[in-house]
Amino acid sequence: MTLLVEDIVKTHPSFCHIRPENILIAISHSNGSDHGVIAKLRPLRFEGSPRIYRRILHPDININGNDILYVVYFCLPRYLNHGAFEDKLATVLHELYHISPLFNGDIRRFEGKNYAHGNSKEEYNKLINMYADEYINSTCRPELSMFLESRCSDLKSRYGAVYGDMIRISRPKPLIYSRRV
């Protein structure tokens, strides 16, 4: 998955602001149900303050000297069992598109009430599907996404296991402000 993300960033201009060394691609366990979250992006910095969001201090993560600004989770086995190849690729692009164009650890924000997807999630998904088609037609490394054609059980049968980095970010701790009287 990390190699696929790196190729998307190199190949598609809408993702060129992303620095893969500052992203952690991780897996999260999901049950075998078809319902629920299949992937999610966790920003580690926020609008207006580097590490504080809603009066909560979020942890720093540093891997090999690189500050991690985002964690992208893929929920297994649900993600790998989710629809066709195109759906899985669109999910990767969907999560990456949430990354701020400033690449500052915050999410991309749209005008209006639904700042994460814009006024129309349908339009957001159309854009993502267009980007997925553009990526498929322009990549020099199509083999990097071929694993997305398989279900989780197929990959386990073929390779013996499906594994990835797992990270549980500790629950943020509320900041306690004291007033001097």
C-alpha cells in the first residue's frame, strides 16, 4: 500500500503536495461485516494550532526522523473485501484527497456545512472516481495496485498472511487550564 501511495503522489498532479515520508499507512482490525468504516484519515495537526484540537493535545509521532502528519488506516479485512478493484482504488484516493493542499497536518476544508466533503458528497465521489481513472491511465507502475483485485482471504491463501503496521494512537488528553485569581 505504501508503494501504491508513493506512485499515486508521483503520478497524479492533484496529489503532488503529499510527502509520503510524513504519512503512516496503517491497518486497523475490522470484523468480517460488510458494513462500517473501510478506511479513514487521521490528521495529527489542526487548523489554527499545531497539535491542539478542541482543547486536546495530540501526540507527536516520529518515524526514522520524519514527523508523521497523517495516519491513513485501512480496516482489514473489510477494506480488501469492499467491492471491485475500482472501488478500492477510489477509497485510497478518497482518503488521500482529504489531506490539506498545504500538507500541514490538517485536512482539506471545503466551504459550507460539510467541510470534509463539500456541499455534495456525490460530486466529491465523482471527482475521486475521475482521479482514479486518470491514475490508472497514467501510471507506469500498474502492478502496484494489482493486489486490490483480490479479497483478503485470496491474498492470505496466496501469500500466507496480510500484514501491515498497526498503531493505536493514545487517546488525546484534555488540556487543563488554570486561572490565577
